[in-house]
Amino acid sequence: MPVKKTRTSKTAAKPAGLLERLAAGPVICAEGYLFEFERRGYLQAGAYVPEVVLEHPGLVVGLHRDFVHAGSDVVEAFTYYAHRAKLKMVGREKDLARINRAALSIARKVARSTGTLLAGDICNTSIYALDDTASHKQARRTFDEQIGWAVDAGVDFIVGETYSWGSEALLALAAIKRSGKPAVMTLSVPREGRMRDGWTLTETAKRLQDGGADVVGLNCARGPATTLPLVREVRSAVTCHVAALPVPYRTTPAEPTFQSLTDPHGNPDGRPFPTALDPFLCSRYEIAEFGKEAFNLGARYLGVCCGAGPHHIRSLAEALGRRPPASRYSPDMSKHILFGSDKRLRQDYLEYARRNYRPAAPASG
């Protein structure tokens, strides 16, 4: 008599979450959607409200996929500045729920189809003030609203980002903790080197860790050169994981934030922020070097913020030993008609380049 076969249920293994991935190695997160869509002509500089989520959702899908293709481990929902105060500024407060739910739905589809982590996102409220208790109540409402939609969407963790008030960051963290989701908290340290409420960076980082943050660190405002010293400060202050997501601009100790950069050429008022920053843009190789240095300092949650393109994320990933799909197209100058080394190239072309395009020797002291 034949043996009757019984079905065995097979359940797919649950993908590793944020903390498991951080325990195993670095996690890369691409940010910078506001600047990229402004450059493309789908978002207005100034208000920086992500209306593109509702008006051109396919473009948002495409940018998420481009960043994953380049090596991002995280799809961060494009809900930065999609809060009540900002939407009210452009007359779209009625779209508050719709824009958040749409952004989260878009990000969820990309994350689940690519095996990446889905992150909710809340940010500085733009209305918070230290001695204004009414603004604290508004901020808590803002955080709770956006976190509620993120939880409904099934996010893996929530990013609270770009806080220049340490006390506002603590309000955001408390709201995330109430949701039960892991919290990544990143600060945007002002030019003067202290938070706007007067707290030092190390004091703020410690308070966030004590408040239950799983990752504490830095994003936005500062470029690689002026972010790295602060990464060292945060790493020495906390035992939790550390984040580092600078803007890809050449800030300096004299002008440590991209808002403080000056340039008398090519912009209306001598201030390149936010739409004339092109001369200060870091190359992909500078971002790769930043990634290696930040990792060596102990940062494990790494990325690039406002101004980033997929090429920056790919170089960061490669610097950390990754080969994302986009690495198939990483530069290979060996076949270039003027600068290559392939024996099939015309030697007279290569000789022409050696005569005419040889890098100038550095000036002697």
C-alpha cells in the first residue's frame, strides 16, 4: 500500500533586522532625497516639502531603487518635512495623512522586493523652541502622527533625524520608544559646535543613549571633513552603535556647515546654500575615504545626506568591501581612448594624451 505523503509547512526565515545587521557589520543608508528632487525640478528649494511623493510617485520608486542598486541596505520613507507645520506652509495640510501613507507604501514595496530594511522617518519640526511649551506639545503631536503611520506600514525601525535642539531629539526619541520600534537618532550640530539648547554633543549623545536610542550619531549640515571629528566624540561618549551621514560637500573648520559656506561667484547673495553648492561637491573618492575613516572610528550606520547621488553610495559601499549591483559599472579606465592601457588602443592616441594631458607637477616649496 503506497505511503501517503504529508505536506510539511515551510516558513521563510525572517530577514535580519537592523540590530542583527549592525552586529554583523556596517549598515548603509542613503538619504538626500530633497536635494536630488530639487535638482531634477520636482521639489522647491526653500519650503522643501516632498510633494513629489503625491505628484510623481514613480520617480520616488525609481530613486529608492537606484540607491538600493548602488548599495543602500535601507529604504528610508520620504517623509522628511512631510509634517503638519511644513505642509501648512505650502497650503497642503489636508494632504498630511495621504503624503505620509503614500511615501511609506512606496518605500515598503521597494524594501520588501529587494530584501532591504524599511525605515520610517521623522525629523526636526521647524517649530520647536526651548522655552515655548506650546511648541513642545505640537512637536509631540507631529512625532506621534508620523510614527503612527510608520508603524501601520510595518517599518523595521524609525529614524529621528537632523535635530539641532537636543531636547527636541529627546522628544522624538520618546515617541519612537513608545512605538516599540528600534530608534536611530541623528543630530545636526550647528556651526558653533553645540546644540541650540547649549548642550555639548557628548552630553546630548549620552542623553539619547540613556533614553533608549539604539543608534546615535550625526547627519546633515556638515561635510566629511567636519563630521569625522564629531564621530570620534560620539563614539567616545556612548556604547551603542554610532551613525555618520554627512552631506557630500567640502566644509571646513572655518565654515563647518554647508549653510555657512561662502562663495562670491555664481550665486545671488554670496551664500551658496542651498542651490549653488556645486563647486563644493565632494567626489565619490572623497566619500569612499570618509566611509573608511568613519568605520575605523567605530561608526557602523553609515550613509550620505543632502546632495548625495547613487554614485556616492556606491563608492561608500565599495570602500566598505561591498560589491553592489551597480559595481558592474564602476569606472574602468583601461579601455579609455586617451587614458587607457588596453593593447588594442591606438598608441598614437595614448601618446597624444601623455603629451597634452599629463597632470602638472606639484609646485616646489
